[in-house]
Amino acid sequence: MTAIAGAQPSRQHLDSVALLAGLLAPATWGLTGVFVRLLHGLPTLSIVAVRLVIAALVLLPWAVRRRRAFPEVWRSPLAAAMGAYYIFATEAFARAPVVDVTLLVGSAPVIAIGLESLRGLRPVRQQLAGAIIAVIGLVVFLRPGGEVSNERAFGYLCAVGAAAVSAAYAVGLRARTHAVRPLDPLALTVMACLIGAVASVLLMGGSTTHWVVPAPTPGEAAYLAVLGVVCTAVPTLAFGVASARLPAVLTTSLGLMTPLFAALFAAFLLHEWPSLAAIPGALIAIVGVVMVPRSPARPSPRA
């Protein structure tokens, strides 16, 4: 359909598109843990670098048309934040159960409340109550029934890091939209992928044993392609569109659906289910995070 010159899409249409994008992101991100686990024989940072390069190459033909937006994107720290997200998330999925990681990453709305407060937006009581309940639920969910290996603990720490940079990305992009000329989501996605890929290579210390993967099987090549296109390019672009058009707390709260998708994918494809003892904590955390976006934040009197 050809757009009429000078016509502007309605606010309702923009919100519908943003909501659809916000739902598409967790659905495709929910597959990430499965494919990272299926690629367990490859070094984690190599997986990060390859998936991000594939995503950048897929989007590059469209991004070239918007090359004027890249200087502005390059000067923003938001691309680096999303690049860091993929490093943290992939490291977490490689070391801890898929559902555990996605639940921790889904705590981003709680972090977004704190970041929004720094911008002068005071959370309402229901948001604070939701944040407290979510934290309690996460503590109950992650309470060890036995010894937790150092590797799994590091995976949990990476998952929290992924949640933090995800919240910072959503809050920062939303603030940028209101303050000055908005950043182009497509250019931002490509730049985030490139920065994340370069950072992964630097973290590998230049070791070719981590970067060069000899003779990948057809199955591994297919997994990397899906991870780069479906689990990286599509959700990053969708999350960028949603972050620019929706409140940050709402955008990050839509990520609550990621654990649900991840649990289904992990159960059917990896036969990985959470323990029954962990389910009450997961439900408490979900209830708390659902409470967070139900009421809008209010401007702080100090702002």
C-alpha cells in the first residue's frame, strides 16, 4: 500500500505497531537459550560474535538507505548497551538453565523503575510493591536446594547484567525520543550488533582458537543462522521500535513473556523443565513484575 504524501499515521496505529513489536521481541528472544544450548560445543564468545555479525549483515542492505542516521547513533551509548546485552545473555544461557536466565532477565522492569526515578519520574506505590514482590520471588526461585556451582552463579550474574543493560536501553531510548531527534531503530540495531561483535572478539583476547570454528556441521551452521536472524536481528529491531514508542516500564514488562516462551521452547526442544520447588518463586516474581506497569509513574516534585 502506497502512503499518501503528507499523511501521518494515527497515534492508535503507532501504538498498535509498537505493541506488536514489543510482543515479537520476547517471542523470538525466547528461542535464544535453546540454540545457545544446542551450540554448547562452541566457545560462548564465538557464538556471540557470529550471531551479531550475521544479524548486522542481514539488516545492512536496509540500513545503507539510512546511512545518514549512523553518525548520530555512533555518538549514543545505547548501541553499546544493547551489544553488551547479547554478551551477557549468551554467557548466561551457556552456564545456567534457560528458564532461570529468562526469568532473571525478565526482572528488567524493576530496574527500569530505579532508572526512571533518576529521570525524575516517581513510581507509584503499586509499582514499588510490585518491585518488592518480584525481588522476593526471584530470591525464592533462586534459593539453592543444594550446592550452586560457580559456573551457574556466574550465569545468574550475567543474566542480571543483561536485565540491567536492557532496562537502560529502553529508558535511554525513550528519553532520547522525547528530548531530541529520535534515533533510527534500524541503524541502532546494526550498530549494536557491530559493537557487540567487536567487543566479543576483544574479550576473546584475539585467540584464534575461540574465533575460528573448524568445519562446522550443517546443523551448527543452521543453528547459527537462526540465532543471528530470528533470535538477534528480529528481536533487537522490534525492541528498538517498541522502546521508542512505548513507556520504558511497559516495554521492559513485555519481556515478562520471554520466560514463558523460553520455558515452552526449552521443554519441548531440550526437555528442560524447572523443578517443582522453584515454581512458587517464579509465580511470585511474575506477579510482582506484572504489577509494575499497571500504573504510570508520576513526575517527582523535585524534578
